[in-house]
Amino acid sequence: MSGLGMLKQAKPKIQAADIQAAAGWGVAAAAGAVWLVQPFDWIKKTFIDKPAPEEK
């Protein structure tokens, strides 16, 4: 029975600083991935340029 008490004490608690740190590392990882791949032509073609009108 004493083993259960030790497990309850060792259980980590999630704090707001942990969530902020995880979100910060996620933003840093996403920025690093965009910097590494640099898909600017695809972004421009997909979101900025208007599609050419189709001819019949």
C-alpha cells in the first residue's frame, strides 16, 4: 500500500509555464521548417495569384 502513496506524490502536475514553453517550441519548430523548405513560390501561387480563366 505504501507504493501507491509514493506514486501519487511523484505524479507531475502540468503548469501554465509548461504549456507556454511547449507552444513556444512549436512556433520555433514551425518557423524553422518554413525557413528550411522556403515554399514561397508555392505560397504565392496558391494564395496570392489569381487563377487564369479557363478557355473553352
